[in-house]
Amino acid sequence: MQSPELAVLSLPAHAEDDGAERIACATMEVIDWLGDIDEQRAAMYYEYLIAAIGAHLHKLLEQLMIEGFHFADSALAKRWLCQGEARGRATGQTEGQAKSLVRLLTKRFGPIADDTVAWILSASVEQLERGTDLVLEARCLEDVLACMNSSVSAHSS
């Protein structure tokens, strides 16, 4: 493909012309092809199209789906979906770890202030790991929180 940019720029210029579905199909195929070479650029071009012709792009894509083209089945879309699922899993695991730590701290030290719970729920994975490692050995809640808040764990194994 000599110039994917021309394909991307031509769609907004001709989005309302007869045959725009063909241009949209070719543009989506170009974006998918480009995704194998430069995924970041492909994402930028797709986002550009959404910003440039938004709802009209969705109508064109719906028409293409009726005709058998499914961008969602493309390698690039599948890769984006997998990346999104992986981010979702990581976020879910972090949230679960934070909730478990709050539960353990509550069992060990009693009720925890709402602002402290909120801070723990927003903590990084590293902070949560430091807190979890110390929860059974700490003298008090403040020791766990201080360890979580330090850049280097005060507790060594």
C-alpha cells in the first residue's frame, strides 16, 4: 500500500457520495493492513475517522456489515479486543486484591476509615503487594499503610 493516508483522507471527503461504502470498505481494509505494521498509526487513523465523520462512519460500517464486511473480524480489531480484555482482567485482579486487603486489614485491625479504604482501593499493584505481605506481621494498621506508601518496602523477607 503506497499511501494509507490517502485512503483515510478520502473517506471523509467522499463519505456522502454514491459508492461511499466501497471507499469505507477499502479504508477499513487499509487500516487493518496497517495494523500489522504500525498498530499505533492504525488506531490514530481509525480515531481520526470517528472524529471526522463520526455517526456517518457508523452508518457506512453498518451498511458494510449488511454487505458482509465485518471490521470486528479483522486481525486488528481482534488484537484491540484482546488488549482490552487483558486490561480489563488486570484491572479486575487489582480491584480484587485491593478489596481482599481491605477485608484482611478490617479483620485484623477493626473498622477502617472510608478515606483509607478509598486510598487502598486506588493503590497500585506494588503497594497492594507490600500491604498484603505485611498484614499478618504488622503491629497496627498504620504500619501497613506506611509500608504501602513507601517506595521501598520497609519490610524485608
